[in-house]
Amino acid sequence: MRVYVPSTLRLLSAACNAGEIGPAPLTVYAVTPALREWYAEGDDEELEYAAMAQAARASVGLLAADPGTSRRRVVIAAEVSAVPPADGSVELGDARLELHVVIPWRSVASVHLDAVQATTVIGKAADLWEAAQDGDDDAVFALDSCEGEDLMWYATQEIPDLLAAEGPRGGLS
């Protein structure tokens, strides 16, 4: 099953160097029964995109927690063999799952990353993350604005060069 792991450049670098994504438990996003039910008309590609979009939104929260990292959302796509079933407490349309294992780096299929030009929009949303969680309309608008920014796709063999170009641990330039 394909899962989408919200991340940052700093966390991506740590995972690449460690050879695994962790520690467990990991919050990941995937095509869950709740997501499938919400997007009943959606095909598999649309459902995967919706799961990745939820992971990208969660990445903004990680950026808010680490103001020293580059203001670019990162989503790691990986294949895992077993995903725990939802416990019934999820909302309709929710793609969130909790994995109780680390994900080996060899399971990573690709990485999705904002373009450098998106840092202003993403940075504003990260700065307002807490207010958005509290329902502040302007903050929610800033967070929703991130969805207008497309994530670029990187193959696994491109990740070391990407990280080298970003500098040590994905910090701000």
C-alpha cells in the first residue's frame, strides 16, 4: 500500500542518512476506507492525490514546529506491506493512519517537494499554523492557499543531490 509521510527537508535528510523513516509511531496518509467513502466518485489516482494533499497539509504543521528549516512542504511516498485498520474514530474523508513501525528507506518510492517560489505562501501558513488550528479565518485561508502550490516529484536516486543542493539539514538559506 502506498503511504504518504509528511516531512520537512531537515527530516528528509535525517531519514535518508539513517536509512529509515522513523521513529515509530508514524502518522502517515493513505487511501483509507473513510477517504474512499468521502470521494465515492473518485478514481484511484484522485484518491491518491487527496491522501497526498492531506500529508502536504500536515507537513505545514511540521514546518511550524521547526522554524529553522526551509519553508517547503515535503511528502515522502513509500510502499508498506501492512497498514493497521482505522479504529473507527476517524472522520469521513480522513486519510490519516498511524504506523507502529519504521519505514525502511528502500521502501521509498518518491519525494514530493514545493518549488523554491512557494516559500512565501508556505512560510505564511506555517507561521499561522496554530491560529489555523484554532479556526482563525485568516490563518485557515493562508493554510488553504498552500493547496494552490504544486509539489514537484523527485525519484529516489535524485534525493541525495536534492539534499546536497539544499545545504546542511535543509536549513534556511
